Amino acid sequence: MRLIRMLFFVLLAVALFLVAMANRGVVTVRLFPGQFDQYLGGTWSARMPLFLVILAALLAGMVLGLIWEWLREAHLRQESSRRANDLARLEREVGGLRRTHAAPRDEVLAILDAPAPASPVTAAPAAALPARRVVTTTTTMPLPR
């Protein structure tokens, strides 16, 4: 792809060079038609090579096209910004709901969800107990009962 892009730019440069060499004649470019510039005072014309006029016209067309598209797509940028703000608001709301959903709603439920203390009847010396596997969870949701 990079080779194709470089080839395109080389061909474009060669084409522009050939146009410049073929149109080296000096022309007069006037800003206003006929003798209208005498009413505005001064000379509103310039003498330059024809290839500069052609290249300036191409550049002006590209700039005008860029401005036209930027203005035409303004409503799309505005809609995108609005949706990004809505998305951020909804993500904050979901985060708040997750925090409130994970919190115990009632003191009785909080007691039931708490781990049960070891009873003295079943308590045995630590050496007699088999090794227990400790399970840790990383979720903030309550464990199933």
C-alpha cells in the first residue's frame, strides 16, 4: 500500500511539473471584469505565469471543498457529541446502580450474608483440621445462597 501511495505522489508530481513547463507564458489575472477596477482605485490585476494560475485555482478549489464538507458534516459532529455525552451519563448511572445493588439493602440480609462464626462444639485443634482451600471472588455482587 505504501508503494502504491508513493507511486501516486510521484505520478502527480510529474504531471504537475509537465503542466508547469507547458504553461510558462505570462498572463494578466484581473480581480474585476472590464474597467470596473478604476472605480475602486488602484490596479486589481497581477501578471504571473499561467501554471501558477492553474495551481492556485486547484488549491482554492480544494480549500473550498474542505470548508464545504466541514460545514455539511457539522450536524453529524453535533450528533456524535450528543451521543458521547449520553453514553457517559448512562455509564455513570450504571456504575451507581452497580454500587447500590451490591450494597446490602437490609440489616437482616447483611447478617444472613455474613459468614457464620465457628461453633465451640465443632471447634477442633488447628493441627487436626485438614487444609482448607480459600475461595476469593472479585465480584461486587452478593454471593448466591
